[in-house]
Amino acid sequence: MKSLFSSKAIQGVAFFFMLWSCTPSWAAPDAVAGKAKAQVCAACHGDSGVSSVPGFPHLAAQPPLSIFYQLLQFRDQRRKGGGMEAMAATLSEQDMRDIAAYYAGLPAPAPVAGGSVEKIAHGQNIAQQQYCSSCHGAQLQGQKHVPRLAGQASDYFVTQLRNLRSGARADMDGTMASAARSLTDEEIEAMAVYARSLP
Ligand code: HEC
Ligand code: HEC
């Protein structure tokens, strides 16, 4: 006997209920709203997420989850620096998601080729030996909650990596602290030059 419901229809109904039961309690991230909410951030992070202030991070093309988690950490004072705790204190989680969606959709910072070819190659070698790309992506473009390093300002990169190494910056699960533990300053600087050279 032919079944009452085709398997397609059953799949369709199952899919609907799956979506419905997964519907989050927050609204979908809205990059347009995020742009408006990020106006106060532009003074330090640039009009298009590319900072012109030395030592301040670029946010353009960062994975949205990474921006979101960092803002949460600043809000909860688990990460401190640059006055970001105060900036994040007034943001709701919806604001954070909207802002993250906005920055994630902006074009990545232009690669900086400054520094000798040897130093870039040296930095690349160390990054390969240390398996940085296993978390940060093949081109260090970031993924999920792991930040983008490609094109990042090198002085920001160096400061953060030193702080993660010393524990002055607590990372969310300790994986980055252990990845940084054995690095020398010279290795960190070479990798910063390599990372900023990536598109
Ligand atoms: C007065 C300058 C200033 C303003 C305004 C500012 N920031 Fe920041 N932001 C910084 C500095 C400096 C850092 C690096 C902090 C550190 O040293 O750890 C930072 C770090 C961050 C990071 C972490 C980036 C990473 O790669 O880990 C995020 C995300 C961020 N800011 C988002 C925002 C958002 C969103 C706003 C607006 C609501 C904002 N910032 C406003 C200066 C600023
Ligand atoms: C096991 C996964 C993992 C590995 C391996 C790893 N990282 Fe990370 N890295 C992370 C995570 C997760 C964060 C965010 C940490 C946090 O704030 O909680 C991070 C943060 C960073 C930051 C700060 C970026 C920013 O925007 O604030 C730098 C710089 C960095 N990593 C460089 C490296 C380098 C260089 C290597 C290789 C030596 C490396 N990482 C290896 C997971 C990893």
C-alpha cells in the first residue's frame, strides 16, 4: 500500500520542526543596525573597521563569533585593555551580534608587505611549525570564535601574543595560552610581520 505521506513530505515536516525548535531567543544578527551601533567605535577602529591608530586592532573581516566573544569578555571584565571594558559595558548581546555581523562583512584590511622577504618567510616557517593555522585557518583568516590574524596590525599582534603568553590576557579556554607558552619575542615579531602580509 502506498504510504499516506511521501518521505519527502515527512522530511519537510521534520526539517520545519528542527528549525523551529532551534530558533534562538534572539533576533538574527542585523549588519545594518550594527553599522549604526558601531559609529562610536569608528574613532578607534576606523570608519571601515581598519584602524589608523597604531596598536589598535583592525576589526574588518573578523569572524563574527570572535568579535562577539571578545566583546562578551570585555563586558564581563575577563579581558581588559584600551578602555574596551567601558565600551562593552553598555552593549546588549543583540548589539554585540549586530556589530559583529557588520564588521565581519567589511573588506579585509589590505596586506602590508613591509619587512624583508626573509623575515616574512621566517615568520611563516614558525607559524607552520607551531600549527597556528590549525585554529586560525590556512591563511590565518580566522574561523568560528578564533580571530583573524591576516592583515592585522603587527604591534597589536605582538602585544596580544605577549599578553596571552604571560597570562596578562586570559583566553577563553586556555588553548591560546598554551600555544604561546614556548614562543620567543623574536618568533612573535617574525610571525606578526608574516601575518600582516597576508590578504
Ligand atoms: C577609545 C578607543 C576605542 C573605542 C572607542 C573602541 N575600541 Fe575596541 N579596542 C580598542 C583597543 C585599544 C583595543 C585593544 C585592547 C587591548 O589592548 O587588549 C580594542 C579591542 C577591541 C576588540 C578585540 C579585537 C580582537 O581582535 O580581539 C573588539 C572586538 C573591539 N575592540 C570592538 C569595539 C567595538 C564594537 C566598539 C564600539 C562599541 C569599540 N571597540 C570601541 C579601542 C577602542
Ligand atoms: C588551539 C587553537 C589555537 C592555536 C593552535 C593557536 N591559536 Fe591563537 N588564538 C586562539 C583563540 C581561541 C584565540 C582567542 C583567545 C581569547 O581571547 O580567548 C586566539 C588569539 C590569538 C591572538 C590574538 C588575536 C586578537 O585579535 O586579539 C593572536 C595574535 C594569536 N592567537 C596568534 C597565534 C599564533 C601566532 C599561533 C601559533 C603560534 C596561534 N595563535 C595558535 C586559538 C589558537
